Amino acid sequence: MSDAMRRAFATFALPAPSPARAAVACMIALAAALGIGRFAFTPLLPLMLHAGGLDLRGGGWLASANYAGYFVGAMTCAALRVSPGRVVRVGLAATIVLTLAMGVVHAFWAWVVIRFAAGVVSAWTFVFASQWGLAALARQRAHAWGGVIYTGPGIGIVVTGLLASVLARHGPAFGWLGFGVLATLLTALVWRTFAPPSAPLHGGTQTAASASASGDHRSASMPPGVADAAHRLQGAWLVLLYGFPGFGYIITATFLPVIARQALPGSAWPDLFWPMFGAALIPGALFAARLPTNWDNRMLLAGCYLLQAFGIALGIVFPNALGFAFGSVLIGLPFTAITLFAMREARRLRGERAAGLMGYATAAYGVGQIAGPLVAAPIAAHVGSFGPALWLAAAVLVLGAVGLIALAARVR
């Protein structure tokens, strides 16, 4: 494109959005891409099992296909050389098509392909909406709005969880089509916001000024080479330890309605636990964003891991309505707070080059998500209970918390 054409384009480009508009747009994008594109499967899984076209092992394979796609999408984020807003638009459009496709086709192999592809685009949308939104807020020094961005998955989960109960009478295919229509409406609301601004960001990165404003606190007392090596080591540990909650939460997130229906047959409560989980995400994300930015992200992550482990244990020790309700809330409260703290730590370590580390950390999270259903479903089918798999998930979260505490104590 010539310089004249670039200037002409800039003349007609949309102005940079306000902090509120940027945060809300990212919130809606994550509600569609994650709340619908990824997690609509959870409340619809019992309907798919009841309809007879799917068994528990098949449900585990579909869940893992989605998480495998999420892993692939996260791993490819660093290689994408496209503006973040354009990636978000592509991800939202693909989410619509793939969600509708789940209600149109009925072959298991096609479902596997669709759920894999949905995982890829949800990872792209998550990473680049995070990068786009956090950079926009950093340029305007409006960091407190960051928590609004990460309420998106919770809002999407609440809406899909409640709508699934309404759509249950019409079957799973109708549910998928309904969620596809909802994704279309949400995408229409934010489509123009993610259009190229007058000063677009290229290649998924942010400017040096915005990185400085967002808290890239590299040590001035260390030589650049030593500081970079130390940050690379910390980044590697972040990637590894961020994978632990992926495994820890995903068994509950995938099978919660099924687990609750087994424990409470004939009760109306099982349809409410998943929306409770989603609703808890919202205050958790808002509260996390209000915490002082100078607090150690690793210690905050460790606290979140332990809270989720306790929530999982509650549902095992007290398999009744009260135990599942409190457990769902405790697992949900730190869910997107974990993401916020991890992305903030990535930006602290890499600054304007954070997109790659964000992608690798998200990929590690995806590895945990792939393993979770593949481990849980065979155990549950063999012993007739999800108890052993859930105890394993809680133990993994505790182990991850111990690793983060040790890292924070050793490396400042």
C-alpha cells in the first residue's frame, strides 16, 4: 500500500475507542468466543448424552478435541502477523459458523473437527482480544477497566447455562442453533469497534510507550543480558505452572452438569450449578483488577489455585446441593482472575513482546485441558464415579500453588 493510500485510509479510519468501549467490546468478544464457542458444550452435553447420539467417552473426546484446538491456536498466536482487531473479527465470525454447524451436522467425526476448529479460533480470539484491550487501556492509563474484559467468559457461561435449560425441551441441535444466533447478535454489537483505528497496532504487539505504562518493570540494576535471561527463565516457569489450573478446573468445567445429575437424580439444582460457576467469574474478575498492581502476580495466582482446589474438594466431600453450589462459586471466582494475573505477569516480563509469552502460556493451559477429560472420562466409566479424577485435579492445583510460592520466594 502506498503512503498516499495509507494517509487516505487513516483519514476515514475510526477513532481509538474510549476505555469503557474498548473494555466492553473485549468483554462481549470473550463472551461469544469462550462463553459460547467453547463452553456452550458443557450445558449441552447432558442433552447430547440423553439424545443417544453420544456416550460419556465420546463426550470426553469432543471436549479434548476442543482443547487440542485451543492448544494449537495458542501455539500459533506468536506466528500471526495480523493486527489484533482483524484476528478478533475473524475469530468471532468463525465462532458463529462453527456453533451453527454443531446443530446442522450429526456425524461424530464432523463434531470432532468442528470442536477442534472452535478451539483454535477461541484461542486466537482470547489472546488477541486480551492484547488489543490491555494495550488500548494502557495507552490511556485506564488499567482498572481490565477486569471488565475478563468478565466476558463468565457472562457467556451464565447466559448459555440458563438458556440451555430453556432450550432443553427442543433438543441439543436446537440449542446449538440458538447459541449460533446469539453469537451473531453479540458479534454485530462489537464488529465496528475492532475495525482498524487511525493508529492501528500491527502484528499483535503494543507500542513501547504502552508497555511502559502497563508495568514492564525490568530491573534497572541488572545488566540487560542478565535481566533478559532472568525474565526468560521466569517466563518458562510461568508457562509450565500456568498449565496446572488448565487440568485442575477442566474436569469440573466439562462434566459438572453430568456429575451433579448423578449425585442429585431428579433434582432441578444440576441445571443451576454451571450458571453459578459463570456468575462467580464476574465479581472475581472485577475484584482482581482492583488489587494493587505492585502485588506479586505469582502469589496471587497461588491463592487462586488453592481456592479452586478447595472448591473441587467441597463437591466431593459434600455431594449435595449446598456442596456443589459453594464449590461452583469457589471454582468460578478465581477462574478469569487467574488469566488476568498470568497475562499481567507476561506483560511484566516481556512488555511489548508479551503476545508470544501469552500464547505459550495459553498453550500450556490448553495441554492441561486436553489431558483432563481424557483422564477423567475413562476413570469415571471404570469406577462409576468422578471422585478419583476430581481428587487428582485438586492435587494438581495444590502442586501448582506450591510451585508458584517457591518461585516467588526464590526469584524476585
